[in-house]
Amino acid sequence: MATKYWISTSSTSFNTAANWSDGIAPANGDVLVFNGAGTANCSTNLGANLTTVTVIVEPGYTGEIGAVATGAATYLALDGGTLKMPRAASGSRSSGSPRVLVRFDKSDGTGSVAGTVVIEETNSTGTETFYPPVMIRGGSGGITGTVTGNSVVGFAMRPGETTTLTSLRTSAGAGGTPIVFLAPGVTLSAAVFEHGIIYDKRDTTAPTIRVGGATYDYAGTGATTTLIIDAGVCYYSGTGTITAATVKAGTLDFSRDPRGKTVTDCTCEAGYTLNVDNGVPGGIIFTNAIQYPDGLSAGKLITPAYVKGTLVAIA
């Protein structure tokens, strides 16, 4: 077990001993640091399948980890482990690496060891058009993810990829607005979105999602068992059913998508905004009566223009 630094200025091979500061190829349990001491891309021999490895990509490293050729992507393959991308010590955003591709399962897709992702700062754009600079996949054993500050991160972004997220949290961190993309192949068990912009297109059910100040844009087909909006806004543009929604000092907005939506139970507390106008009569179905424990006037209800009269005595 050792801490070693990527020092290559020409060779792109991950498992070449001379590319590392101690002259020894990476092994299980090592801490691998990319900090700009080596400027070369790390893009070949990435099927390492190492366990309990920590990869630290500092803002000073502007090379690339992983590769994309003719539409196919090659990820640094780890059987579990940790990926960390800390914030620049200066406090100002660094350019950072425009491509960091890491998978938390073996290169053949097997492996079930849990992974951890802690992202505090990334480049604002990626090498590839329409893809974020940091892309993560795999993690059948479950990934615990934290994304803060000036970060742009995508999970299971390439066609056919899958990612299992045990938990995901976004927050302001030391500053900036994190941007997170959850592609259709993402399985998400629990999430707390305190800050940032989250684009969610997952096709599987999420048991618990809490929006605490972020802009959460959902456009997938997977259901949500429990949706709690403490602050911020949730644009619910997908077709997955919401079993239980609680809108506190935040917004639940269905207006961006004309497709039908179903909410089994909905509770609107003081400070709520509920927009049920998606332009289609009967487009939003509430299986049970909406509950207003603090009264209907404790927030804002936006209904379609064709709804006439005054709403009173609503449960």
C-alpha cells in the first residue's frame, strides 16, 4: 500500500511502473494522485481491476484519464474504491482535466465492491461535445456519491451503461453550482439535492428523493416512491408515478411536459408552490385528495386556465 504520483510526460500506460513516482505499478490499496507532476494522458492499459484503491485527481492535472475512440469509451476500471476530485487550494476554479472516466467494476463488467465518489471541482466542459468532463459507471455493489461546488458530473452517460448509486448528495460546498446528469441506466436508492442543477432521466424507481434548494429536472420513466421538496424546485417532466409527494417551502412543477402524470398522495405545506398546468385537461392525476395541513392559502396553487371558480374546502 503506497501513495504514488502520476509523473509521465509521454507514456499513456496506467500499469507502466516508470509512469509512477515510486517506480512501481499500481497495486491494491494504493493511493494514486494525478496533480500535474505528470502531464501525459492516462488512457491505455486501464483494465486494472484493483481493489480498495483511492484515485485523487487534483485541479492541476489537465491531462485525461480514460479514452474514447470511434464511439466506444475506455474507463479506468476499479473493483470498488474511491474517486476524489478536490477543489483548488487557491479558491479560484482551475481548468482541470477535461476527461475523467472511471468505472467501479471490473473491465469485464463483473465485481460488486462498493465505491465512493467525492467531487468538489471539475473542468466546466469535457473533451467530447455533449458529454460532461467526469463520467462514472458501474458500481453494482453501490456507489456513495457527493458532488459539490464547481462540478459537472455524469453517471452512466454512454449508451447501454448502468450505474448503481446507493446515495447521492449535491451541495454548494465551497462555492459554485454543481451540475449532475443521471442517465437512463442509473439506479438510485436515495438522494438529497441541496444545491445545483440535476438532470435526471433514470428509468428505474427511486425510493427517496429530497430536494433542499436545488433545481431538480426529472424527465425519465422510473417512478419515485417518496419525493420531498424542502426548498428549490422540482420540474417533474417524466412519466413515472410519484407515490408520495410533500411540498414544503419549494415548488413542484408539472408544466414543462404534456404527458400524463400520476401522484398517489400529495401534501402541500406552508410556503408551497404547486403547478398542475401542463396544458392538457386531466393530464395530472392525483389519486387521493391533495392535503393542505396549513391551508390552501399558505402557498400557491397554479391551475390551468380552463379551471373556473374559486377553490374552497379542499382537504
